[in-house]
Amino acid sequence: MKEAVSKLVSSIPDGLWRDAEAAAAAVRRAPTVVVATHIDADGIAAASIAKLVLERMGISHDVQFFKKLDDAAIASLKSEGSGLVWFTDLGSGSASKLEGFTAVISDHHVPDAGGRNARTKAQALLSDFSAPCQVNPHMHGISGASDLSGAGATFLVAIAADERNADLAALAVLGSVGDLQDQKTRRLEGINRDILSLAVASGFVEAEEDIRYFGRETRPLFKMLQYSSDPFLPGITGNEQECISFLLSLGIELKEGDAWRTWAMLSSDEKAKIITALRDHLSMRRRKQETIDRLTGEAYVLTREEPGTPVRDVKEFATLLNACGRHRRGDVGLSICVGDRGPALSEGYALLKDHRYALRKALESAKNRGITRMKHIQFFDAEDDIEETIVGTIAGMLLGGSGSDRTAPMVAFADSMEPSDVPMVKVSSRGTQELVARGMDLSEAMRTIAGRMGGVGGGHNIAAGATIPSDRKDEFLGLLDEMVGSQLSR
């Protein structure tokens, strides 16, 4: 494992590693720490790494979850008083507002233009311990959308603090997959890949070439195919009876005793037979080779977890964490990540069940409201029918669903429930890798336009969000349509 740690450290650009060392030094000498993190799977995994590092250092700490780092959240954190704030999976987009904080930031979102250079902050931190130090891949020419997640950036701080924290690599893998960083090439890349190698060497993770559909461990086999979306299977996706008929035609037994068989229960020969048949199915319907290739890729398994549970498959574990965070119980996800397999896991399963129900209802509501196509974007307005915490997920599901228009990013509005002097609306946007390849950058667009309106925005080139005054939705849409069009024409 020591060799894997050395390989990882050698793969990290010198400047990024110096920032991680500076952040680790700041954390090590802090009397108390507040970990401020995002509510999604990557944020919860990042906070779990930070929490375990602080426990091992014997530093008193508290973990707080935020949907966004707006002025109210910043004011709340400032009221905590002395001590260090460790921002994980957020902070970079608001770095210019954090002057005066005793803080470190381990994040992967695009930094705001007002923040000072990461290396300058790292050096300042060593002398005056007052300027926030950022550990962020974007500041070193590395993609924060595909090469390093928020949990990954936090893990760099962890191993800079103590190489024995290498056993936390699996949590970094969990955060990266939860942030969909394996989607572009169907496997983890960049620094993520070296962290994965470390997790494999530690014996916590297995990586295997397999089918990429969700639910390999827990969904009945026919249900896994029924809810398939990337790639969409014409005539099979969404059709339960056709899924059953397809599997029976291949001689696949659907049950083992009284239990429905899952993908994980199949033999390697059965898996190969199904994958071949699915490839043939897509080929006969003249799907492009790159679409057919998306059937398979790397899948990640947490080897020490019980087979058949949502915490064994990394993609399913990430969905469990999202269910916790999106329903305001990030603390439950945190407890599961740090090892609770009793009450917290049971509560997590209940939240996951509620989450799936909420998504089904929200998807139905969005479809009923309808999608409006503009020149370069498409959108729907959920108003108060869909919670702001899941409207982005619904936008992504609509973009990847049956008969969807993938030639334009999907934008979604939902009324914000946060207290405010004026009514606010949450904006979520989702794109595709093809649109990113053509120049689309939703993070730049959302941050720039929201800023003009007195709101906040940011994220990644393929997925971003914002909060703006609700009476400026039409203006926002016009500017966003224009800016995305400009990006795509570059």
C-alpha cells in the first residue's frame, strides 16, 4: 500500500500538493474545527473523510450541512466564533467572501473570480493563519468535473496530514462516483484513478468491467433493465413485460427460490449473454457505436460490505447518501459513511425509500407541466410542486429519459424555501458530455448571470445551479439562452 500512496502523491502537481500540505498543517494546529459541507453524496463523503481525520488527530469538531454557501450560511459560520472552518465540497465559489475566516477549502467547483490565487493563500496561511487556503484542482489546470471530486480534494488533505489516512481512499471513490465523475469515459480518470488504485491496494474496493446500469446489487434483474436510461433500450426501457420476456428468451432464470435474482447473483456466463444480446438489440436499432459502448464500463464494489445491500455497490451507496442529504438528513449519511451499520443504516434505507417515491412523483409532475424549448436551452418551471433539493435530479432524469431532446441543456426552476427578504427561486441545469465538448460551460453561465441579478451560482460545466429573485426568471432565461448559444458557437 505504501507504493500506492507514493504513486498517488507523485501524480499530484507540486502546487496542488503544497496546498494540501498547507491545509493539513492548518487543520493540525487548530484548537477546534467546524466542517462545513455540501448536502450531496460527494459532500457527505468529503465530510466523512474530514471527520475521521479530525477524530484521529483528537481535535474537537462539528459537521454542518449546507445546500449553498450564501450570505446567510456565511454569517451563520462566522457566528461560530474562533476556531477553523474546513469547507469541503463547497467554498471555492464563494472564496472572495471568506476573507477573515480562519479556514481551509477542499473543493472541486470552479473558484469565483474574486478569490486570490490558491498558492498565495497557502503561503499567507503559513505566516498569518488568516487567509483561506484552497485545495482545488481547477487552480492547477485539472478538471474538477472529471479528474478530482470534493471528497478527492479532501482526501489529499487527509494523506498530507498522515499517510495512514490512506485507508479513507474508498470514501474518496464514493464521492467521485456520487459526483458522476466516471460518466465521461465510463471509468474514473485523472487523480481519481490514482486514488482508486490506492483504494484497491488497501483491499476496500474492487474495480471490474461490467454493465453500468443502476441497481446491480439490489434491483430484481428485470427491474434493472426496466429503469435503464444510459443507454436507453428501445422497446425494453420502461416496459416491465418486455424486460421479462427478453430475459426469458435468453434462458435466464428470474428467481432463485423465492427471491428475485439481481445482476450480482448471475454467473459470468449469464452476464456475458445478456450484455451481448443488449448490444445486438441496440445495433439492430441502428444506435451509434459510442451509445452501445456505454452499456459497459468500470463498476466499483466495496468489498467489506454485505452483498445484496445498497452500501456494497458504490453507485447505489452514493444514491443512498443523496437520499439522506436531499431530505435534510446529511447527518444520517455521515454516520453511515463512518461505519454505523445499525440505526443510521436503517434510517438511511427509509430515507432512500422516501427519496425514490419523491422522485417518481416529481418526475410525473414535471412531465405534466411540460418542457419549453428555446433556441439553445430547454426548461420547465416546477414552482412549489417539486422540492428545490431534488429539482436538479429531475432535470437530469428528463434529459436522459425516453424521447428526450439531448441537443440542449435542461434548466429547471423550483421555489426556494429559504427565508429571504424577497421571494427567491432555485435554478438547476444539466447538460451532456457532447454539449460540453462543443463548448458549453453551465458553471460559467449560471455564476455570471446569477451574479448580475444579485444571486449566487456555480458548479461544473455539465451541471450547475443558482439562486435568483423569482421575478427575474424570464430575464434569466433570455440571458442564459443567449450565453449558452455563444458558448456553443465558439
